[in-house]
Amino acid sequence: MKWINLTLAVLLLVLARKLLWCVRWLWRYYHGREVPPPIGWLPGRSGEGFAAHIQRTEE
């Protein structure tokens, strides 16, 4: 039971970090400043895989 609580606490911290990043991004975007780079160690999609798939299909 203790490891479940620890896992949930770590997940909560990761999600809180992402939420703070989103708020910061929105604040900077709204005020016309440079937006922060994405959080590197969280999964994200750049669209490169889809673009490569479309390119192969067109060829």
C-alpha cells in the first residue's frame, strides 16, 4: 500500500510541474513574450512522424 501512495505522489508532482509549465506558457504567450521550451523528459509529439508518413505516401 505504501508503494501505491509513493507512486501517486510522484505522479501528482509530475502533473503539477506540467500544469505550472502550461500556466507559464499561457502567461508569456498572452503578454507577447517568448514562450518557454517544452519539458524535455515528458512525452510529446512534434508531428515529425506524421510528416514523414505523408511524405512517404506522396512518393
